[in-house]
Amino acid sequence: MAIVVNGGGSSGRRRSYGTGSLSEINVTPFVDVVLVLLIIFMMTAHVMEFGLEIEVPKTKYVKDTQKELPVINITRDGELYLNDKATNINLLGTTLQQRYRGQSVFVRADKGTPWDPIAHVLSELKAANISVNMVTQPEDSADKRGR
């Protein structure tokens, strides 16, 4: 049994009985998959934006929590939400007492919200004898240096 390398060194015609192994990588399927994933990502990117646009004021100390707590959100326009669902201010006290017995409530208001809607919410919570915590955002060290 003999092994022939590079046509056996002869300068004559080379015989080719088929193709050898293909050493090039075909990237077309990879590009197709990447483009499909890109299109899917572009179509679903707007769905990932969720929640309410509320910009809370900044303070020096903020307590972090991991529990699911009742949060009252007040938008810049004065709209009222209990967690993510719109709610009526007149039903706020009874709803909180039924669903979250004995828990304190967090009020998160946009810093551009007029004081009037915030005062009405706080008044309703006090009438229902519910303890209130205000949600703020910690100041960044860059904000402290800029002052």
C-alpha cells in the first residue's frame, strides 16, 4: 500500500477522482439566523418598555426592599395607580385595607407632580389609618460634586 502526496511528485496530469474535503466554512446559514434574530429583536423591543414613567426626587438615604409591597404611583398628570393598575382615589383606602392588611403603603410621585394630587392621596390614606412611606431616589456622587 502506497501513500501519494501532492500527486506523487510527477509533473504529468493530475487525476482527480472527486473533490477533497471542503476547508471553507459556509457562513450563509449563520448570517440568515442572525438577521432573523435581529428582525425579531427589533419587532419586540418596544414591548420590553413597561411600567410608568415616574421620576422620583433624589435624597441622600434610600432603603432597599425585595418584598412585593403596595405602591401608589402618581404620574405627572395626577393619575393614580395602585402598583400598575389605575385606581379611584375614593376607593383607595378600602382597597388597601382589603388587599394589604396592616402593611404600610409606599407613595411614589413624579417630581413634577403638583402638590394637590399628592395631598389628596395622603389625606385618604390618613383617613383609612394606613401608614405611608414616600419613595425617593438616591443622589449620585456626581450630583453631589456638581453642586
